[in-house]
Amino acid sequence: MTSKKITETSAWKKLKEHVREMQMQESHLKNLLLDADRCARLQRSAEGILLDFARQRVKNSTIDLLLELADQTDLKAKVDAMRDGRAINNTENRPVLHYVLRTSEDPPSERRPKFGVQDTVAAVLKTRRSIEQFSTEIRSGKLTGSTKEPLTDVVVIGIGGSYLGTEFVYEALRTDPDCAKEAVGRRLRFLANVDPIDVTRALEDLEPANTLVVVVSKTFTTAETMLNARTVRRWLQKGIERQDVSAHFVAVSSAGDLVEEFGIPEKRLFPMWDWVGGRYSVSSAVGILPLALHFGYSAVDEFLQGARSIDEHFFETPHRNNLPVLMGLLGVWNSTFLGCAARCVLPYCQALLKFAPHIQQLDMESNGKRVDTSGEELGFDAGEIDFGEPGTNGQHSFYQLLHQGRIVPADFIGFRKSQQPIEDPDEIVSNHDELMSNFFAQPDALATGKSWQQVLNEKVPAELAPHKVFPGNRPSNVLLLDQLTPYTTGQLLALYEHRTAVQGFVWGINSFDQYGVQLGKVMADSVRDQIAKCRKNPGSPLGNFNPSTTALLESYLGTNIGGDK
Ligand code: F6P
């Protein structure tokens, strides 16, 4: 699809000019937040999620202009092309259909891809059924390990998109009371890093006889994952004292031949498909197999339903009321027009401690691009630097910078009810209310700040006053949900997946390839070859590296060919 470049639209020019208006003192958030009508207009509720963006540096006219920008960059046509199954990942000639992973049993025709891959819904449903059956048989003890002992523990080996999302959902659910009950007596571990320390940590206290290993790799060639899989296979073989440990392995991959070559039989392979990118694959077997093994299938079903509610909202709701669209447009406004390079996600919920690392990969691998879909340089910076930490931990860490240092737009995510409430009559508020007091205060502190005059009114010594001023005018979204459950976890996942896609569509980039990760991997191949050579024949000459890398390798290998200077 050829659509207008963002920089050539009239909305782009208008927004550039509008920035000046938003920089005037009267547009400071402390003033804008006094306008009740504006505050009411900058709130949306959908699917049980309340999004308040009154603390964004926007007026009603800004939202109108951003919606104009969405129209002029053909956002609707691009979202429709994604839903319909067009090959919108143009550099790899693939459709992008992760929403189908959340399909209902018998979706109406408008919720089935129309082009390209025809059997996606059937493939997803078949895989779901096999996951449900397999996980039930493992959990009930019908399927055992090779010594006939139950497989109570699961180690998931995978990295990047084959790991981060699953860990986020696992952490989100493990303190949900219903999920916790289902997981009694079971353990779920993740092994991602090729660092041998991670092997020790992942296998700590586990018994090989009771351990099932899920190797998750779309390509089944990722160096870290394959070395970890071989390492853990040796651990199993040694622990069980037999060569054939296939009863302890399953794989999730789209490379069936390589899985078989590794020794995992076809019936223990759960598929991944080209039309699902790694970082968008949590709702595929990548995530739902380990989660079903640990929490049981009904939690997974609820999780998928939650994600589906947001898919339907995203595809069917006009832009003005569409949560992922609004969040994406605000992301474009903050980064491209207001010049904020970073952004943070601040869940006031400890169970979301792995949400930020997932968003980091989802967003930065998707939108960290320098050219548009046709390969032309963008001429502006796309993608944000994403980071985050649960509140209130973050408050005692990097919030200093948020309040008085750089401007970093933030998403505050909070819940009306805790997964694990604690109330004590001796305390003036419950523990959750204490947490949420911070949740409501921080966005206002960032937005309104504290002026020089306010500081002086507090009789602060003049020399200290500048240190106590808060400039304010720091933008944020507030997202309020009922409680963190499998359903709302699925909603959060889909909300952010679609936000990422919206930003990519508006910027005109391909959010679904990741060529930027290749160069480092290829260069690591030459270093590995060199290290292998030197370990075998100490003193072997170092190959064609630059002088700095040569010196570093000499130091690492202890060859010190050049001698001490
Ligand atoms: O780091 C790049 C990447 O290709 C990710 O996009 C992907 O999720 C990850 O590596 C793992 O890849 P695989 O699933 O093929 O092992």
C-alpha cells in the first residue's frame, strides 16, 4: 500500500506549528488541568479499562490534529490490511496475524483473514486443543517422564520474543488466587541467557526425573537457546542415567526438521507460524503452552478472551474512542513532536514486574527503525526508549529524574482491587489504598510541579529554593482497571501490542521485521570461531579484528601476544 509519508501530510505541518502553542505558559498542565470540560473530554472507558489522558500536553485541538494525522497516514486502511491478512511485513513478505491467536471458536467472517494464509483460524484452534490435552495429561500425571515419575516442573528455554512475554504473564498470574491454587506443587522456570549462571539459577533445586523442558524457538537456530537446550539435555541424561530423554522435551517452533534433528519427535512439536512475529507470539503456543502447564488451561482461555476483547475494540472502534489508537497517537505526539526520546511504564502492581521488559522488546524491536517501509530515511527519530518498574519501587529509584531531570512520558497502570489484599484495623488505609495513594499523586506531581513562588512561600532558604522547584508539565497516561486477572492481563498485552502497531503505521515504518539484531549476531560468529581456535591451540594468531578488539581478546584469552606496555 502506498500512502502519504507522514512528513508530507498537512497534519504534520499543523502539528509542528501547534507545538509552539503547547509550549506557552497558558498550556502548562497545571493550568490545563483546571479545565473540567477538558478533563472530561480526555477520558475514555472501554472494555472495563479507563484511560485518562488529561495529563498529556494536549488540548482538544491537539487530539483533532492527531486524528487528522492518523487519517492522512491511512491508519484505518493499514489496520484493515493487517486484519485482512495482507503481507504488511513487506520486507519479509508476510502477513501479521497475531490477533488470530485469540480467535473465538467460530469467528464471524469479518474476523477471519481474507487474504493469503487461509487456514489460520483452523490451525490456531487445532493447536489450542492439543495444548489443552497435552497440559491436562502432564498435570494429571497421565503423561510422565522416562522414569514414570510425574513432571511437576517445567523449564522454558527461549530468548527475546520466545521468553519475555511468557514471563510477564507468568508473573502477573502467579499471585492471582485462582491461578495460584491451580499451580500448587508445580514450578515454572525460565532459561533465556546463555550465561551459565542462568543455567544454575533455572535448574536450582529441580530434579531431572520431574522436569519437563519446553524449547521455544521459532527458528530453532538461535545460538543462546540451542546451547542452553543441549546443556539441559546433558543435565537430564546425567540425572536420569539414560540417553533417551525425549519424554522430558517438547518444542514450540516453526522449524519442524530442526526440532526432529535435535531429537524431539514430531508429536511433541507445537507449531509457530510465519505470520506471527516472535515478540507478538505470547498468545501462541510460545506463551500458552508453558502457562497452561503451570496454571491449567482455563486460565489460558480467560487470558485469550481478555486479549480478544481488545482486538475487537481495536478493529471496530472509531479512532476517537479507540484506546490503542489514542495511546499510539499520544506516543507519536510526545516523541516526534515534543521530542521526548524515552517513555516509561509504571504499573502500580508488583505482579506486573515483568511487564516493562516485555514492552521494551515489543516496542523497541518493532519501532526502533531508521527507514520507512519503502526504505527511505525517515528524517526524524522513530521509536522510544522504553523502561519501567512497578510503583512504588520506581519512586525510590528513577523518579527523581522524572520529576526534576528529563521529561519522560509515563503510563501509570493501577487496579481498583488487589490480587492479595491486606487490611489491618490499626492502619488508616489498607495496604492497597496506600499503594494507590501514590498512584494518584505521582501523575499530578509530574503534571503540576511546584513553582519557585510556592517553594518560597514554604519559607525555604533562598539558596535551597532552586533545588526544591519542580517544573511540572510532564505528561502521563493513567490506566485504571478492576483487578489483575488472566483476563485483564490479556487485555494489557493486546492494548500495548496494538499501540506499537499504531505508532509504526503512523510513522510509516515496518514494525514487524528486526534486521537490527543481525549484525551483532554475525560478528559474534567470528569471535566464537576465534575463541574456539585459541582454546584448542593456545597462542594461535588472532584474526582480522580491529586493534582494540584484538587487545581485548588477548586480555580475555590470556595470550597477551603484544606483551605488557
Ligand atoms: O533477538 C532477535 C530475535 O530474532 C527476536 O525477534 C526473537 O523473538 C528472538 O530472537 C528469538 O528467536 P527464536 O524464537 O527464533 O529463537
